[in-house]
Amino acid sequence: MTDGPSYGFDTLQIHAGARPDPATGARQVPIYQSTAYVFRDADHAAALFNLQEVGYIYSRLTNPTVAALQERIATLEGGVGAVCCSSGHAAQIMALFPLMGPGKNIVASTRLYGGTVTQFSQTIKRFGWSATFVDFDDVEAVKAAIDDDTRAIFGEAIANPGGYIMDVRAIADVADAAGIPLIIDNTSATPFLCRPIELGATLVVHSTTKYLTGNGTVTGGCVVDSGKFDWAANDKFPSMSQPEPAYHGLKFAETFGPLAFTFHGIAIGLRDLGMTMNPQAAHYTLMGIETLSLRMERHVENAEKIANWLEADDRVTHVTYAGLKSSPYFKRIKDVCPKGAGALFTFGVKGGYDACIKLIDSLEIFSHVANLGDTRSLIIHSASTTHRQLTEDQQRAAGAAPEVVRVSIGTEDADDLIADLDQALSKATS
């Protein structure tokens, strides 16, 4: 549906990538539970392996159900293509893989999901990569952190756990001036609330596990390619601009133009890293996306009501929700997330660490889980769970201090959620 009329978001979230099955007429995208696909003849097989023809070879690389999801997410994000994979963490490595090499680095926001901080500060060292963490509210500090070996800038549109909103346009300008891509994790915002590519991002990554699927059933990730970056503008990205030794000397940028990154992600990334999304997961996520806008509207509506209630409560020390007029990020909403500030934020509880633990144990509707973006309201104490591996200074920089809890507000009745928080706060602070 990308070549016809300009359809609205609500139409695209249902129809993009979905066509009646040519064999059966099935209207919903089938689950193609197959590892391999029969070639028409030897020439057809050779053409597919040479990337001269687009088609299906082996489900580690391509699968019709996953392909439908890739097209849908790319369309909603305004990209030219996408590569789905097994998790959000896998998507981050997939995004960096064509860009990096031993001794190269990225500049990353200090306000990131704790698992991402660990992946960037520890795990990527095993590849010979490194990360410099910077407060992205300080644009000059971001500029100063870039050196000759920097290959990307990475941030979250709406940061987990605090719900802080990043000035995507300002950081995109820094990336452009340095001739490097900006990678935006849009998991917490989704393309309904934020369109990072329109704000200058080169690549967008998602944990499709979260809001895109929306029901806590499957894990998955996605990398969306804007198609707007000139990979051959300098010699920083040889995997894209120079003959690729892992694919008989093919020059991806020269051969595939705007789709170079997408093809590299499939032909090299999925082929060699093998972080493949399974077709059943893709099917669940396709169904989830059909109601994305409806869910996000309710998520935001509930979050605004609950955050305002919490801010007025004497048992709460502070609330980080960017949708509050008191938030330093409130003014960014109209430029970055014009349809709302999302439904993820933290709040402090009087009594500190111990009160946070008692609050969580006293809730009845909220689920205590290590997830976000579900239709169910969720809560977690980040400092003792998702951000446990970080130092206290790192926890505070990420918005996960020991005295705060993170909430992901669901789509239940907001008054019921407030009543649940009310009774739990009474027990936690008595």
C-alpha cells in the first residue's frame, strides 16, 4: 500500500503488508510455518542467492509472514524497508553490525533501558566496540563526545524508565554534521506517537515485544531503514560502500541504493548472526498492530490522568511523566510526540527503597513484571531488577534511582488503577 494513495495511520496499521493469500484467498496473513521454499529451477535459485531477485530461500533469512510485518512497520515509520529479528536487544546489535568494527565507538544517551546500558557498556566490548554515554539534553556534550572512530549516535525517543522525551531533531543535526547515522529506539513511543525518521533519524529500532504487539505474548525486534543516509559519502562504512568480502565482493550501497542497509541486514546480518524472528511471533505482532492507535490513545489518556493524580498525592515525592505541565520535557511533546507523551514513567515513594518494595507487593491490578507496553498496567522497581547491574550513579542518570518505581500504564479503567495505587500507597507509607 506504499505506492498508491496517501492512507491514514489507522488504515495502514491494518492493511500495510497484508494482501489476500494468492493460494487460498485467506484475508488474514497466514503463518507460513516453513523452514525452506522450493525453487522454480536452478536459475531461480541462483538469482535468489545472488540477490538479483527478491524471494524466499530459507526462513533464517526471509519468511512471508515476517515479510508482511516488516513492510507494515516500515510503512508506519516512514522507512523504505525493515528487518525483523528475535528481540529488541537483537535489533540493536543488528543495527550496529554493518556500521561497526574493532576500535569503533558509539555515542549513547545516559537515559536508556538498563539492559541496553549493559549491552553497550559491557557486551559490545567483546566485539572490540565501545560506547560513550552522554546526557543528550547537553547537545554540546554530544558533539564533544564524537571522535574519528564514532560510527553512530543512539538514543530513545521516550526514554525507559523515566519517560523523558529526547530532542530528536537537535541530535539528528549533530549526527548529520558528523556524517554518522542517528539510531532511535522508538519502542516506548511507537510510530503512532513519534516518527523519528521525519525528525532526522537514520535508523529506528523497536522491541516489538512491547506496544507493537501489545499483549505480552511474544518477543521480537525490528530495525527500520530510512533509506536517506549516503553510506558512500565517506570511508567510515566499508561494509556498505566497499566490496563486501562476506558476499563475493558485492557493494551494497552501489547495488541497492536507498535499500542498501535493509538488504545488508538480511543477506549478512540474519544470515550470519541468525537472530531470526519466528513466523508465529510475526503473526501475533501483525494482529497487535491492527489496534495500535486505539490502544495508544487509551494508554496516553490513562497515563495523563494517573500521573496528575500521583503528582498531587503527598505520599509521592515526584513524577517524571513528560505529559505533566511541571515536566521540563513538556514543551517537547508538540514537536517530538504530538499525540501524547506515552504511558511510561516513574514516581518516587516517600520511605525510599523499602516503601517501593512494599508498594509493589501491595498492588492488586498492576502486574509486577519485567515488561512494558502491555494492555495490562505493569510496575517494577528498576533499581533492583532491570537496572540492578548498574552503579547507583548510573541508575540515577538513567532515571532508575533506588527510591522510584516504574509504571507502564495499561488500558484498564483509570479510576480502578488509581484506587489500586491509593490502597497500595497507604500500606507502603503507613
